[in-house]
Amino acid sequence: MFFMGDFAEATKVFRKITRIESRYYPAIFMLGAAQICLGHTEKGMQTIKKLQRLSLWNSLSHAFQELAVTLDKAGFKTNAQNLIACAAQIDVPQSAIPLKKKTTWKDEPTPLDRLLKVS
């Protein structure tokens, strides 16, 4: 659903999962991401901010990065860029989201570099 672009259905599924298990943190993150991709940006950011009090918050930038790259590869570049923008807005530590160009060992831009058009 999610990676096929059916963000409305993904939102329903992740919401149901979080109602059943309120501390299933991956589902909370994905619910927020689906809400952001659906265009409910504020609601999605509020959902993800529920994770802020947890120790995993400091490494959440890795989840944003991986999800954004995967969305981009699935053809949802705008959604991927919105997701990264929202991560910055809710003060997710930026350890995995590069501030300047990073390259692979072959000196080629990484998928995230291409997504963010970092120079």
C-alpha cells in the first residue's frame, strides 16, 4: 500500500495497528509518514512527535532517510522531499541527513544526494 502510493489505505492500516498496540513505534512512525504523504502534514508531524520522548528519537533521522530514498525510488519524489522537510521542522536530529554532498566510494552521489539535490 504505502510504497504503491496508496497513502490513505496505509494510514488506515497503521492507525489500526497503533490502536491495537499503542507502543509499536515503527507503526507510529509509518502512520505519521503516511499522513505526511497524504498531505496531512501537521497531523503527521504530531504523530511522529509522539516518539520524541523515547531514546530512539536520536536515531530517527536514519528512518527518515531510508524511507525518503525508498519513496524516491518508488517514484514518489515529492513525497520523499516533503518527508525530509518535515523531519527538519520537528527537530529530528540530523545525523543521517547530510548538510553537504556525500558520495559513495565510487565518487557518485548517493540516492539521498540525488533526492535532495545537494551540491
